[in-house]
Amino acid sequence: QQQVKQSPQSLIVQKGGIPIINCAYENTAFDYFPWYQQFPGKGPALLIAIRPDVSEKKEGRFTISFNKSAKQFSLHIMDSQPGDSATYFCAATHNYGQNFVFGPGTRLSVLP
Amino acid sequence: GAVVSQHPSWVICKSGTSVKIECRSLDFQATTMFWYRQFPKQSLMLMATSNEGSKATYEQGVEKDKFLINHASLTLSTLTVTSAHPEDSSFYICSAVGTSGGISYNEQFFGPGTRLTVL
């Protein structure tokens, strides 16, 4: 119930490509879904987040698609750049961040 | 966005010594702080959750007598690794949730992490 599944484990794309990372959850109590970006040797940084009352949210080159009925959400990175190479974690939470579950992460490499 | 700092950013110590890591929320009140451990190329492993002014709640398998957590104020939590051994070498990251100006955050905001190496 508390698990968040994330795929793929790793991803390699060419510069300009559109990597897509998928996550799925079981607990319908989750009401907030953030994505984090982590560079080696650094702490995770909040990238973008969505609530289940919208199906899509876009911030710059990053877009979250949300499918409430399927309990799935995904991150799309438009026009990916080598600087986007990092590990991406999806997460699900409710109760103002008190109950927080992370996906296992996706290592993205964007080739120049 | 909210800012969380961590100190030190890296530390090297001898086996058997204790090491203290500080986590501070700089511009918001952290009602809850979390401590994670991360091994290379792996996900974040939650160690414990601490609420200001109360005892930390440890995850299963985490020794509370070895990893002492104190959350004495709304802006500071500390993790002390007691009698450190080489197997404790890892990347330790704190995060916080809380309020600022009466608004409650949903997200966890992470510190930059502390690299601990025990010789």
C-alpha cells in the first residue's frame, strides 16, 4: 500500500530527446506527488509537483502527467540537455508531507 | 523555496569516535525533520523522523542508540553517529517539512548532504 514503483531504473537519451519516467502508487490517500532531481554528491532538489485534481502540470521543460484512475504519474523532460543528467525520484505524500514515500529512482544520462 | 542547510558537508573520522551532523531550516519552521542514508547509486533510505520537542521515531533496523537524533528547536535537528565504524560510512541527508508565514508545505526540502567516511 505504501510503495511507489518507478521505472525505468536507468535511461539514456540523446540531447534533445524526451525521456519519460513513470511511477505508480497504491495508496489512494496520497494527495501530493513531487519529483526530485539529485546530482551526485548533492541532496535531492524539488523539481515539480502535482495534485491529483489536475491531469498535467508544466514548468519550463518539465511536465508531469497524472492519471488518477490508473494511479500513475510520469515525468517528461522536453528538449533534454546533458545538464539534465541526474537521478530522478518520484514521491507520494499526504498529510502535509508527514507520510512520504519515495520511488527507487531513475538514473538519466543525456548524451551530447 | 525553503532552504535547508547541513553541516559539515563532509567528515572523516577514526573508528570508534562520534560524529555530529547538524541540519538547519533557514527560512521556515521545520515541524518535522527526516534523516536519510544513501549508499552509492541507491535510493534514499529513511532512518528516522523527528518532530520538534519529541523523541525521534526510528525505522525498523535502525539502531536508535547508535544514531542519536535531537530536534530541540523548530530550526535545528542533529544526528550523532556514536562509536562510528567503517560500515557507517555513507551519505547522510536531512530534510524538513514545516510552515512559513502560516502556510504549510507539502514537500520535503532537503539539505545538501554530509559525506561521512570512517577510517
